[in-house]
Amino acid sequence: MSKPFIYFSFGTLKSMDYTAFRNARILVTGGAGFIGNNLVRRLLQNEVSKIVIMDNQSSGMAVFLPDDNRITFVGMDIDKMDKLNFVINQHEFDYVFHLAAHFANQNSVDHPFSDIQTNIVGTVSLLEILKFHKSLKKFVYASSSCVYGTAENMDEGVYIYPSETPYSINKYTAELYTQYYAHLFHVPTVSIRIFNTYGPYELAGKYRNVIPNFIEKALNGEDLVITGTGKETRDFTYVDDLIDLMLSAALSPSKDGEIFNGGTGSKTEVANMAEIIKEVAQSQSNLVFKPARNWDKVKDRVSDLSRSAGELGYAPKVNIREGLEKTIKWYKDNYDKVKSLKNYFE
Ligand SMILES: NC(=O)c1ccc[n+]([C@@H]2O[C@H](COP(=O)([O-])OP(=O)(O)OC[C@H]3O[C@@H](n4cnc5c(N)ncnc54)[C@H](O)[C@@H]3O)[C@@H](O)[C@H]2O)c1
């Protein structure tokens, strides 16, 4: 029996009790990716008994994963039913964290069919198999803030109709499937709408997020190219905070396809973020402005955390400067390894 979900509050200092993960058996799809690497490390700290990682290494790398005999790495595509069945049916998982994805907007514009294949077919394949696994306590789906499209109000209950990119359409469609499987087959699903997340274990690359790309360019003294005016805002979220939320969602009583925002609740102008990177990296790089990409119509994006805070006790702790300092330190500390892998995803 796992322990019940417990939330401690010490005045303003809040900390979650994750001891229910002790001895748990966990599947992490996309576990070799950026968020996966951070999640896997945190799960190991919480004394889980086993982590199976499924990843085709198309945008993540097993090379960063910790050396720990509780981890089993399976190199595979999540949309191949035969292999998926074979691997999943060897285990009785307590928790599944579904992070594998064709990432992200521009990649989906360039490769719409691959996006459907991984983000929709892959997700449905997993759920089709897991609907028979009664041991499962929670299926946590990594959704995206891009499902809000151009909506101004970003609370989970708002009506949305994303159509900007295949990625936004498909991440939302997969979210709907998690609800369908929850309602019809009682698969205990929960979705986290992740707002621009950054931190260690994310390398720069053509389809990667702006922060690792700016860090690498700043450290090399190259131009930081902003697509837009720089006044656009995003809710940049440090990965440790997001992991807190994912773990809390996994242990929460909600099982019926509920959705939670994973952001910080505050917004930062893109140009301001670039200036902080320059300052922390002690870089002489210039900011260069180019027209926004034609699909990028979102001027301001910030999460409403009412539900995540109210139901899960989520309270992000890391502000943008502190998060960028930690990320740049990781980048510098691991520079040799990062450099040897440069251009891997280009
Ligand atoms: N990083 C962010 O800011 C952000 C924002 C919103 C949503 N998300 C979501 O969070 C999840 C993790 O994102 P991330 O930033 O770690 O991305 P990532 O690209 O680093 O990780 C995704 C992993 O999935 C693997 N993968 C891709 N296609 C696969 C397939 N068909 N079969 C098996 N493995 C496959 C990749 O190799 C990679 O390791 C994704 O679902 C993404 O959509 C991330």
C-alpha cells in the first residue's frame, strides 16, 4: 500500500512528502530527454525500486543518464505496438511519466507526420496497453502550454482551440485522449501543461528551446537572435519546480484526466531573459532582432497557478535569475561533454 498524499505547510515554507515513491516501479517514456534526465534523478533520490526508460534518442541522449542499476534503458519507438506490449507486459508499473514527444513547434511544422506519429499514435498506443494494467496508480502526461494557443486567460478551465502548429494540435489531442481513457477505462491519468521549462541536461539545437541556445551563443560570444520585438513574454520555469509539480500530481488523489498548469505564474520579457543570460555568462554577445516566425502569434504567456497551488500545494521556488545561474553553471561544469555532443541534433 502506498502512503496517502500528504502536504505539509510550515508557515510560508512548503514541502511535499514523496515517500510514497519508495519501492515504486516506474516507466518514463522520453526519459533520456531534458526533463526526463531531471525527473529520473529525482525519482532515484526518492528510493524507487525500478525505472524503465523508453526512448529512441531522437532528441535526448542516454549518455547523460546516471549510472544506477535500478535503471533499465530500452531504445525504442513508443508508437510500435508489438515492442511496447512486450516491454510493458514484463512489468507491473505503479507510475508512468509520459514525456516522449516529437519536440516541438518548428519541428512539427517541418515534420507534421512524425509529430502525429509520436505525439498522438505513441500516446494512444501506451494508453491502449495500460488500460489493462490495474496496478497503475497514475499516468502523468507531459502536455504543453502551447495548447492555450492565443488564449489570454491561461487557467485550465478556459475553452481552447489550438491550431497554430501541428505540435499544439497534437499535444492537445493527446491530452483529450488521456481524458477519454480516464473516463471510459479508468486509467488514472493527469496532464501537466508545461510552460517554457529550462535547466540542466538541455543542449542547444535547431529545434530546442531558446534558453539553451542563448546560453551556448552567449558563452561563445555569438549574436543572440530574438525572433520578435523582445517584448514578448514567457513563463520561464526552472525544471526542479516542474519536477516538484509532476511528482505531486503523480501522488495526488485526482485520477480522472485532470489538468494542471506547470509554470511559475510570472512572466519575463524575452529580451530581459537574454540580458540576464549575457550578464551571468559575462558575455559580450549582441542582441539581434528578426521577424517573429509566422506561426508564433503569442505575445504574452503566463500560467494561472490557482488550481496547481490549491489542489497540489504547488509553489515554485526558483526565480528566473537564480534558475539561469544554476543552468549556466551546469553548462560550464559540463562544457567538455556538451561540446563533444554539439551539433548532435542539428
Ligand atoms: N521543455 C519544455 O519547455 C516543454 C514545454 C512544454 C511541454 N514539454 C513536454 O515535456 C516533454 C519532455 O520535453 P523535453 O523538453 O524533455 O523534450 P526532449 O526532446 O528533451 O525529450 C523528449 C524525449 O522523447 C524521446 N522521443 C521522441 N520521440 C520518441 C519516440 N517516438 N519514441 C521514443 N522516444 C521518443 C526523445 O529522444 C527525447 O529523449 C515532452 O512531452 C514535451 O512535449 C516540454
